[in-house]
Amino acid sequence: MRKGKGNLIGLAVLFGALAAMPAFMGEYQVNTVLLIIIWIIVAVAYRLLATTGEFSLGHVVVMGIGGYSSAMAARYLGLPVWVCMPIGGLAAAGFAALTAYPMFRMKGFYFLLGSFALGEAIRLSWNRWKIPFGGPSGLWNIPAPHAGSFTFDDITSYFYLTLGIAAVCVYIMLRIDESRFGQNLKAIHWQDSVAESLGINVYRHKMSAYITASFFAGIAGAVFAHFMGIVSPSQFSLHYMLYVLVWVVVGGTNTFWGSIVGVITLYAMQEGMRFYGVPSEYIPMIYGIILIGVLFALPDGLESLPRKIRDWRSRRTRAST
């Protein structure tokens, strides 16, 4: 079976399983899975940028740009939510296009610091200006999507709306990953100077990956804002950015599935800890322990675990014969 066909089947199984979950869950559990779906969009988009070898600390703020843009278009301009959500994605992509040149003058650790500084500057401006961003309390009463007389204002209907948007976004990012453009990004990651000598325009590819990842993060931010009914600076702090970073690194960046595995595994574990009464201030510490353990035992992330198990079984078989 070709790898591309296998990935499509995998996506169909994943989203089919997610679609069946509301029938067996209570409202709180459906709410949790809905948030996981939104974070899957964010993490897969982040992995698209990470494929170039650059890790950002401003990706969640870019998500916030999408959320704020969609919320303001709905509240101040009265536009339909179906128009506002793409506006959120385009606003995030536009921000990325405007900042791509100075950002990619930096590499590695300096790119990481630059993305953090830029993200915090944007987030603090939301916190500072009451108009139009609502200041520290943010924007409230963000309208829910509606189609004709039907409004997606209950958890189940919004769950399926989010699932449909996520399926489209993740499918498009899968096709990008499997395309020649996606292969060029991986070549840049492993050795950008060699990639450039082969005729790959490194800056243009990195800029395109940055803008594309920002667009999908903006879409996720818009979906998040209209689901919560509120968008505020605290929702896009460094705290949440570090979670996204850990999800992607722990899941792995070598294959398309790593970031999805990381989000589902760690977010579910996080909710399990809350359910069993683990204090919330301990969760970042536990995340840190998991990150160190995975980097030590599985440098390529959780996505490499099946391969490690196969190799272990193969060694045992050879040793016994």
C-alpha cells in the first residue's frame, strides 16, 4: 500500500472515530474532545513550520490573531461567521507575510527568541488597548455560527462543525506534506546549504511554510473564539505555547502523525490528571518530566515507538534462533 493512501485511510479512521464519540460521552467529555480537535489543527500547522528546522514561540499568538480578527469582524462589522473565520486565517497569514523577512534573518535559537519577543509584543498590545481588543478582559459575546435558521450554539452541533473544519484543514496540510514542496522543506531541515545548492530557494520555502502554518493556526483561533464566545490575551500566553511545543516534540516531527499523536496522548493525560485531582500547578512539571524522558528514550518522539517495538522483536527473534 502506498504511503499516501495509508495516510488517507488513517485520517478517515481518526475522524470517523472522533465523529462517533459524542454518542458515548457526556457534555464535559465532548467539550474536551472538541478542544483536542482544535489543538490538532494548531499542532499540525506548527509541525509544518518545524519541518523547516525552525521552532517558534509565537505560534499560539498567531492563533490569537485569527481569533481576534474573526471576533472583531463578527462583532464590529456584523459579518457572517462563515466569512469571519476565513478572515481570521487570512489575517494570521498576512501578519506572517509582514514579519517573515525580519524573522528569517534569524536562525535556530535566535529565531526562537525573536518569535517570542514578537508574539509577546502583539499579546501585550491586546492587553493594553481597550479599543478595539477589549483590554485584559478581551472581547465577549462573540456570535456562534448559523446556517439559515439553525445556530451552532450547543456543544454537539459545534463539535461536528469543528470536526468538519479540522478534517479539511488537516487533509490539506497532509497533501502539502506529501507534495514536492513538503519534501523540499524536509531537505531544508536536514541541510539547508545543500538544499540551496540543489536549487531550492530556502528563504522562499521557509516563508511559505510560515505563512501557511499561520493561516491554519488563524483558522483554529477563529474556531476557538466562536466556540468559547470570548477571546482574551490570557488564552494565548506562553503557557499554552509551551504546551504546543511539548506536544509536537514529544509526538515527533519526522512524520505527519507525530504532532497528532502528541496532542491526543498528552492532552488526554492532562485531563486524566485533572480528573484524579492532580493540582494544576503540578501539570507543567509533569510535562517537563515527560519531555525529558521521551527525549532520552525516544529521541524521534512517540511516533517512533512502533518502529522501536518492531526492532526489539526482531532482535529477540534473531537471538532465539
